[in-house]
Amino acid sequence: MRKSLAAPLALAAAISLMVPAVAAQTPSTDGDDKVTGRAYVRHDGGTDKGIEHCNAGGTNPTPDTNAADGDADANDGGNRRQGNEPYSVVDPTDPGSSTNPATVVAGWNDYCLSDLGAGWQGFAYSIDNGETWTDSIVPGYPQDTSPEGRASPLFGKHTDAGDPIAAFDRAGNLFVGGIAFNRAGPINGDVYVATYSTTPHASGYPYDYLRTRIVGRGTPSRNFQGIFQDKPMLEVDRTGGAHDGNVYVCWSRFTGFGQNSLYFSRSTNSGATFSRPVRISGNHSVQGCDIAVEGDGDVYVTWRTFDDNSSKTTNGLAFARSTNGGASFSNDRLIRAIVPYNPFDSSRDCGDGLEHCPADFVFHRVPLEPRVTADQTGELGGVYLVYNEIRPSSRVASTSSYSSAGGGRVGQSLVYVVRTTNNGQTWSAPAAVDPAAAGHQFFPDIDALAGRLGVVWQDNRTDPAYSVQRPIGNMKDAQGRAISPPGTDEVNTFFAGSANGTSYQSSLKVSSVGHQSQYEMFGSRQVPFHGDYNWLSFAERADGTLFGYMTWTDNRDVVPGEDPRETEEQGGFVDGFDVLQCRIDLGANEASGDGPLARRDAPYSGDNCGNAGGLDQNIYGNSVVFE
């Protein structure tokens, strides 16, 4: 539920910020909107095995012995499975008002079909400012029996879809994109865009699904050794100018031979067709592209570069610019070198079993995905790029094999913004959005509209064990073993606004409940994963205020537990990172050697209660209003 703060925080130009009021820090989600874990509907009002499974909430630890039915665990439903990497976009034709609610659309990596051998892209809509949500799935998933879904080029060729992205055009048409692939060969790693019209469907869906197009095509390789398209981003020209309505897509093209490049495609006919992809980066190691459209229609694509001796590149931020609606681009240019925040200890994902790392810490990857925006109304001039990197004054030598600021070094991660107001000729020095003394800040997103700017991110300033020497949500016990801090308030979501693009108001904690981001829910319950990004978008109301909606990945609903592969071994202990799971000790062929069984070939069954809450990672959101 959202209501104004009793004393709105003042911004420049007499702009105030209103956020959902939150109660005292209690185990309640009343202050936030739960996007996922709701009832699923199909886009056309029908149903199928996939929709039914995503709606099934039951769980039973009894092993399923009927694998021939195509369900890996028919005793468990799929409604309490992981969701991460969200987008959320506000319909510019229905941004609400002080008396009428706004319409918001969201998407995420959805694992509700995992027992059926699939993983797909979730889709949801809210017609009341994001307070309540109806969940769905993008058409074309393997169990889809709808005529439109079976006509999708994704159907029958892909088992998985992810990296969700979306944007509206000025007329209210919706474009939803991502990648689609198979985890086993043939990989077929493609980039796609689905188009939804402004016309509501008779089923009650506020947007009618029209079609899906493959924008970047992969090859049917195995073991990801061929062409694989990854990490796309999407934007639409809403300037009202010569290129209004153009749909722009960028992505990373991997070839399986080490280096990769960024590619770009556009549609000038509302997603009916897309241009042949063109490479816009040089021969570099690059990833994490994003797109911004200035008020004059110029298109900027930004990305990060990696330290790569073979291509003579450095860790940094780069861009290319188009002045003709994406028909062609300038040569790519480096914006600045950076020291990325990169938790690492022989791997960027550390947990148990094969995922165990030398320093014994447990942590999910935190890739740098820089985000860029521009005010398409032209009221706030310039292009704004947000990213996180190591705070220079915090960089010190590591006391273990763990590093986060380059080899042998650790430091604090802060969110920074750089901007250009002269078409990329020069870029400003980095401005820290919130130079807090504690907390690793990560997964920032940014949006600008009608003279105002907002930034959202997550960080662990509330973590009682925060230290530059440790990953988020980790501490050591008396024996020097990594354990989770007591409580579950390690990570929260924060927002800061600006009315001039150079200074920011005091940040606001917009999540009413914190969470532990390092629960081991992936890789056979041995490694954490928190996705790669969060999202923020604005739409302008008739009275000139901005309605914004932000979404983030959240583990508050995850049910913790014990992993018997660790606790039943001599010397085993409960480290606090494990989730509820039901395994059977098979009691035979026990491996010899020292250490927890989770770090050897453990003779246990798989998890027989995946829908009991141990995998209940969700997407949460909240709204903001600029006056």
C-alpha cells in the first residue's frame, strides 16, 4: 500500500518524492508488492500443462517413481520456485493519477516449469499501481497449446527463455524480449522480441499478444561452442520525432572462442520485422549493453569492456552513437577505465560440493551490467550511465584467497553515475549516488523523464557482518568457518532521485523487509544465484508528476533448512546458507575421504520437496511518485 510521507523529502525545483510507507522493521511484506508467486493465467484465457503446473502449490517429500509422465517430480507443483532478473515498465498511456491507478507490466526468469524440463520468461501485469499482480508466461513455452504459442518461432526449438527485457512505445504497444535456448544440444541461443498490442484480449489480458520474432540467431551447437546470443537490452523511441516508434535491440554475440562482440538491430514497423544485425563494438571482450534515446532521437548504446591482453582492452565503460535512428553507428569509444566489483575466489559463484571455494565463503556472482538512460522529453539534457565499481579509498589487500577489487585486493562497491551533455565528446567524472560508509552497492538501474532522474540498487549496509574482506552476507564462526549472520536483513533495496542530474537526494530504503541473498538454491542446492539486474521505469502523468515502478530479486520468502550432505558427515555443521530440502541417504557406496559429503560424491537422492519453500525466490516491487 502506498501513501505520502508525512514530510516529503525536498529535491531541487520543489520536487518531492513519495514512497510506500513502511511499518517498523517487522517480518511483514505489507509495505512491498509481491509480483511473483501469484495465480497464473494464459495470454488467451486457456490452459495447458505448463499453466497448471505453475499454479500447483502442493508438495510431498515422497519420491516420484513415474518419470514417464514427463514431470520430474509429480508430487510437487511449481508455484514456489525461483524468480530473478526482473523488468518492470509503466504504460505511458495509462500512468495513473492521484485518484486512478497506473498500469504496470513486469517480467522475470521463471523456474515454475523446471520439473517439466523447462525454464521460461514470466510475464505479469498490474492495473492498480503494482499493488496486486496477475502472473503469466510469454507464449511459445514447450507446454504451450495455444495457436499463437505454437506459431511462435520459439516453440518446439527452445526449452528455456530468460534475460527478460521490455519497453513500451508512445502509443502503448509493448515489446518484450530476451534469449531462448536449450540447456542441452542443440543450444540454439537466440535473441527474440515479442509484440503485444494496446488492444485488450477478451480473456482480460490488458495487452493482446501479436507475434514473436527472432532478432539474433544462434547456431545449433553443443556445449555452448557455437554462436550464442546473450544479455540483450531493448528500448523504443518515444520522442515524437522522426524515428518515433523505432524498436532498438542490442546484445552480446559469443562464438565459443573467447572473444565476443556487441550487435544491434532495429524495427521500424512496430516489431513486425527487424533489420539484419550489425556489429557495433570492435574486437574486444565486451558485455552488458544498454540503450538510451535522447530527446533529439540520437541513439546511444553503452557497455562494459574487460581486461583482455589479447584484444588490448581494459576494464571500462564504452559507447557508440547513432544520429540516424539506428541505421548506422559511430566507432566505439571508451568512456573511462574502472575497477569493477567482482567477488572472486577461483570462481565468481561459490558454495558447496563442486562449487566450494578455497576461502570457504558462499556468494553469488555480481556481474557489472551498466545501465544508461536519457530524458526523451528533452527537459533534462544529456545521457546518464549508472554502474557500480570499487570506491578508490576502500581498496586494500585481501586477507584471504577471496578478492573483489582485482587479484589480491578487496574494496567497497559504490553506485556511480557519469553523464555527457555534448553528444559523447566528453563525459563527467563519476558522481557517487550515495557514498555510504558501509555496504556493497550492486545491480543499479536508472531512468530519466520530464526533467527528473531516479536510481535504484541493492546493498548490504544493514548486514551486521559487513566488511570489505568478506562477500555480502558472510561472517566467520569461532572455528573460522563461513556462516550466515543471524537474522535475514543483509540486503535491502534503495532509491535516490535527482532533479538536475548532478546531485541526489538522501537515499530511501524502499524494501520494507531485508533478505539473505546467498541462499544456495541452484546447482543441486549448492550455489546461490541472485540474477544480474534490477529495474526502474517512469511515466509522466497529466498533472506533470512522474509515476515510477521498481522491481528487484528478493529471498525473503525462502525457507531455510539443513543440507544432510553436510550436516550428517563428521564435523558437519549448519552454516545458514542452506535451504529446506528433502533428501534420502541412499546409504551405499559412500565415498571415502575427509570433509562434508557435499564436497565429495555424496550418496543422496535429489531434493524431493522443491515446492516446499526452499526455492521460493520472488520478485518484489514498489512505486515512487515525483511531484
